[in-house]
Amino acid sequence: MPVLNANTFLVAGVVAFYMSAALVMVFVNKAVLNNSPDLPLVFLLVQLLIAVLLLHISALVSKRVDLPKVNAETAIKLVPVVLVNIVGLVFNTLCLRGVEASFFQIARGLVLPLTILVSSIHTRTSPPQKVLLAAASVTLGFFIGVAPSTSLPATSTPSLLSLFYGVLSSLFIALHAVLIKSSLPHCNNSTIQLAWWTNIGSAIFLLPAVMLQGEASLFYIKVNNPSWNGTVFIWGSMITGFFGFLLCIAGLLSIKVTSPITHMFSSAARSVLQTLLGVWIFNDVLTVYRGSSILVILGGTMFYTWIKSQVPLPSPHRAEDVESNGTESVPLRSSTETKELGEKH
């Protein structure tokens, strides 16, 4: 029987925090994109800038928030993770704009196998067969949800372009999950510093796209148009900016104290809740196929949880995952943070 210790509760708390912030982000994002479907990049840019602003405010309020010193060497080293992050966010936003909230996680159903593939290539190891079986089960659940249904209205049927955006989003999410751990050493192993670099860098790379797509001029026209009701856009931007800040920290922490694959399986469990909430909030259609996919996803997730519970507890000096095969873990806090805060929770 698995033994509960402080690290177990830490991982559970971080994953729950991540899942809650992610759910809020999806539904508020969907509401804003329904209201202003022609401003997806401007909306994303505002979220990034709000997150950066909140990081600076947090640094003024608390000494525990240690923002990085800007230097070209670190910026160049972090270009890969920043580029992968912003490209993934763009495809993620475009996918969400074109599909129902309850179908969003189905459109990104390839996240799990791609994360396992990328992680295996990165570590040059093969995941255990049981992990592959659990991943196949969860992925099967997603594909069941994609299956055509005669009871599905035409308005609820996703376009091929939206599904393509979902596949690309899945690929870049998988790459980002793996790149985070290799990028943390460039930020003194601080998730706060990496969050700052990721948000400010993503905003810088996104700005030219906003200009080239004509969304900046379109936004200016809308703001000066008395008939445009920008209440949903403004409040939605502030709410998602705040929760995007929380989600960035929560996502980094989730990957930092677990493995990329564990992080993605927690996302799979979140997708089940997302489907049910989508039906309740947006009146999304829940077909037999989509309902069956929820059961398959839950089965695969619970099977993976059981696999993790069978792994012997790591020594107190280092934490390893079933997928890590001995690779060195990243400490929860940087050495500077540890000196300031004392022992870890």
C-alpha cells in the first residue's frame, strides 16, 4: 500500500492547483473568443502582458518573488522554450476558438502520446509497457470522442482546420513540457524567473504577428466604435490575465515536481471535468461517443495512477519518476530561495 508523505501531498496540491487554474482559463477564454472571434492574437498578447505586470507587482509585495536580471546570454539560451511556448499558445487559442469547450481536449488528444514520444527521445529511454498501455487507453478515449455521430448538430461539428490546430497545439505542448526542465537551470532553477522570461519573450515574439495579421488596427477601430460592446473582452482579458499568471506558475510547478508525462495525465483527468462543465455552462452537446470517451479516459488515468503507486518511494535527497529512469530531478526551489525560506514544505 502506498505510503503518504509530505512529497505526496505536495504533488497532489500542485496538480490540483494547476487543474483549477486551467479550467477557469479554458471557459473564460472561450467566452471571450465567442464575443470577439476576430481578435485572438490581441487577446493572447493582453494576457501575456498582464501576467508580466502581475509578476512585477508580486516582486514589489514579496521578497520571495525574485525576478531575473535581463541579460542577452540567458535570453538566447531560453529562445527555444519561449518560441515553443508562444507557437503552442497561438495554435491552442485558434483551436479553442473553433471548437466547443467540451470538445477542446478531444481536439488535442495527441498530447499524451506525443509527450511520451518527445520525453523518450529527449532522455533516450523507453517508457515501461504499462505506461504505454495507459497512454494508449487515454488516447483511445480521445479518438472515441472524435468519431462521427448522427445525433451531433452541424454547429457542434468541428472543422478540419480546428482539428489541425489541435494537433499542432498538442505537439508544441509536448515539446514545451520537456523543454521546461532543461531550461530551469538557466533561471537558477526558479519557476518564477522562467515564468517571467517565458511571458515577456512570448509577448515580444507575438507582437509582430499581431501587426501583420491586422489585429492591432482592427482592435483600434473597435475601441473607437461606440456600437462595440467591449465589456466581455475587457473583463475577460483581466480575468484570464490573472488566471494565466496563476496557470503559468502552476504549470511550471506541476512539471517541476513531477515528470512531463505525469503532468499530462493530470491534464487528461482535467479534460473529463472540462467536458461536463462545457455541457453545463455552454450547453455543449454530449453524445454517446463523447460520453464513452470520458469513461475510457478515466480508466486510463486511474490505471496510470495505479502504476505510479507501485513505484518505490525515492530517497529524501532526490525525487525520480517512473519515466525518468534515474535522471536527476530539479529541486523545488533555487539555492537562494532555500536560504531565505529555510527548509522545503
